[in-house]
Amino acid sequence: MKIAVVGTGYVGLVTGTCFAEVGIDVTCIDIDQRKIDNLRQGILPIYEPGLEEMVTRNVDAGRLHFSTDLGAAIKDCDVAFIAVGTPPGEDGSADLKYVLAVARGIGEHMNSYGVIVTKSTVPVGTAAKVRREIEQALEKRGAQVDFDVASNPEFLKEGAAIDDFLKPDRIVVGVASERAEDVMSRLYKPFLLNGHPIIFMDIPSAEMTKYAANSMLATKISFMNDIANLCEIMGADVNMVRRGIGSDARIGPKFIYPGIGYGGSCFPKDVKALIKTAQENGYQMQVLQAVESVNEGQKEVLFNKVKKHFGAELKGKKMAVWGLSFKPKTDDMREAPSLVIIEKLLAEGCTVSAYDPVAVTEAKHSLGDRITYAEDQMEALIDADALLIVTEWPEFRVPNFTVVSRLMKQKVIFDGRNIYDKQELEQAGFAYHCIGVRTGH
Ligand code: NAD
């Protein structure tokens, strides 16, 4: 089989590389010439554990190619994935201009039957728009080519993307013909050998499944943050509550960690897009509207604790920040809560020294030289008046607190991810603030 993956970002690059890994001939296409040139030299545009080795291995094996030439790749491929971005438009709805531009390009070049698959997260009805766009392009050039559209939303998690792709909980595929179902079954067969299920459904349901999944996960996070904020007010400990409810099999232990709000390139935009889709169709997603507003508030919770602790003395304080990316094991800074927190600290006249294992280059696009970037986590602490834990990278979990306290000017920790033991830190003389636990400060 031969496939093309159009859009070589997070999803496209992981998708293309993983298909190549199981022996399929893959061409990854992007309009960004520099990205493609870099990839040809083995330089990846993103950090994702294990991806670099896998790209190199498959390029060397001659199964994985990178190109800007959509036409050449489309001509003889069996399946073309559309994996370009679907950023939020000004009103929150998903902007489909990149998806439809690719569809047009496909129609301008395809010569034989193929399945055109939307892998980007797209609202219900998009596959139908893709179909129309391709048909119009074919008509324009007077070509008659048979094709199918399909929807195959992607559920990979940044930071664990390869594992998620190779060993998926499930693969969701929306199709409208037996022929397309057959092609997609053959394509995914290597991933199903270990019992991972493929769920076929109609196309609108597949498109909706992705939004429903992300919205449910975002709901769990905002729900738990709301409970955490109430715990703090009432003198309960959300860490205990979390264990208490997570042990109920109907609720489960995953995705109920309180923190400083969800970020990244998916949850914020997908929640907004689903709210917008509903509004456009005369329905209000009341739960999701609340999910979003809790999340906006939650991004400020850690800063508010800093402000409360230092009061009028906040100006001129040096803040150490551990973690910049929106979650561990990725350099993705899109909608990262760190940006909100750091901007607020800077606006109060603080200086910020940040450390992140991989996200500094990305962070510099937004924060530039307005903060300093430490070479390692301990360097960030030198003379700091407080430490803020913003991303729960594994290396932050058990630091040597004797060294930490020696380096800092004041022993104050604001733990936005609840990774430390309150009692232990207070015994070590730290003022410790976390989420959802009353600290008495
Ligand atoms: P991204 O911004 O990392 O990558 C998109 C790529 O598409 C860019 O490299 C861009 O240059 C390229 N592109 C744009 N227009 C193009 C065109 N006309 N032809 C060729 N290439 C073009 O985006 P991403 O994070 O990979 O997300 C892609 C889609 O997948 C989005 O809809 C997103 O919601 C969805 N998704 C993302 C994740 C994730 O974790 N990042 C997970 C699941 C689904």
C-alpha cells in the first residue's frame, strides 16, 4: 500500500512514521519547505519521545519520504490523510481553510481511486465539504475519478504519541462505502493484530466522537478543579477526595487530577469548537460552557496564591518556574497555563527564571528575553523568592530539598500540580501552597 499524509505536524509526522514502521510506503507532505528540508536531514520540528529514531530508521529503509509536492504524492496513493491544523477562528469555530485547501489540491491531482481521510479534528459535516471540494476540482479539470471520503480522528497524546498510535485503545473510522471500509481495514490491520479494536461507524458519528472524547476529558479536569477550589475553602484535601472517588470503577482514577487548568493545542480549541457548533445549530452546551470558564479561572489560581502570599511585597521578587510546556514530555507551548502565569508575574514587576527540559525554544516565541532561561532546574532557583511548579516533569518530583532551600532566598513553593508532600515540605521549613488543600497561609 502507498499512502500520503498531508500536513507534517504533530499528528501527520507521527501518523506517517508509524505507518512506515509497519511497512507501508509513506510520503509526508507539508507546505513548509524548511520543515521538509529539515526532516530530510533528520531534524524534527517537534519533540516527541522515540520519534527521531523511528523517523531515521524508516527514512533509511526507504519507506518514509518527505516532500512539498502534493501532486506527485497524490497521483498513485491508495489513501491520503489530511492532517493539517484546524485552529480556532475568531468566534471559536474550527477554521477549515487548511483542510479544504488540501482537499482542493487532492482533486487537482488525483488520477485513480483513493480514500481521502480527514485525520484532523473537524466538525461534523466536514467530510462532506471535503468531498464537494474534491468533486469541484475534478470537474474543473474535466477528470472523472472515483474516490471515497472517510473520517479517522486521531486520539494520540503528545508525549506518548508513538505508543498511542502503535497500540491504540481503539481506532475510530467513519465510512460511507464498503470499499472504503475494506481499504481502511487493510491499512490498519498491522495495528489490530494485538487485539486493538477498530470501530467502524458513519462519518458524522466519527467526526463527533473526537470532540466528545476531548470534551469529556476537559470536563473531568474542570470538574475536579472546581472540587479542588471548594475543598480549599471548606478545609478538605482534594488529594484524598481524588483517591476516594477514583477508586469507584464508574469514575476511575484517570484524568481527575486537579491543577492549573488544561492547555495544549486540542482541549481548549475543541471545547470551543463544539460549543460553537452547537450554537450555530440552535443548541447550548451548558456543561461545556462551564468547563471552559472554570478552566480560564484555574489558570490564574496559582498566581493568585503568589499574590496573596507576598501581598504588597510582590514587586521585584524573583520567581523560579519549573516547567513551561502545557504538559510533560512535549515542547508544545500552545495555550500553556505557564504563559498566563508568567505574564501575570511580569505585570506585577517580578523577574522570572524558568527551566524546562525541552520547551525553551518554543517558549521563547512568546516570552522572548523577558524572562531568563536556566540551564538546569537548580540554576533557576538561585536567589529565588519562590518556586512555582507549573509542569509536572518527572525530574521535578523528588528534588534534593536541602539543595533547593540552600539556593533559594526564601523557602516558598507554589505547587500547581500537587506533586509534593505538604507535611514533608512544611517540616523542612517551606511555606507550601498547592491546589485544593487549605494551607493556612
Ligand atoms: P500542527 O500545527 O503541528 O501541524 C499542521 C501542519 O500542516 C503544519 O506543519 C503546516 O505547515 C501543515 N500545513 C498547513 N497547510 C497545509 C497544506 N495546504 N498542505 C500541506 N501542509 C499544510 O498541527 P497538529 O497538532 O498536528 O494538529 C493537526 C490536526 O490534528 C488538528 O486538527 C488537531 O486538532 C488534530 N489533533 C492534534 C493532536 C495533537 O496532540 N497535536 C491530537 C489529535 C488530533
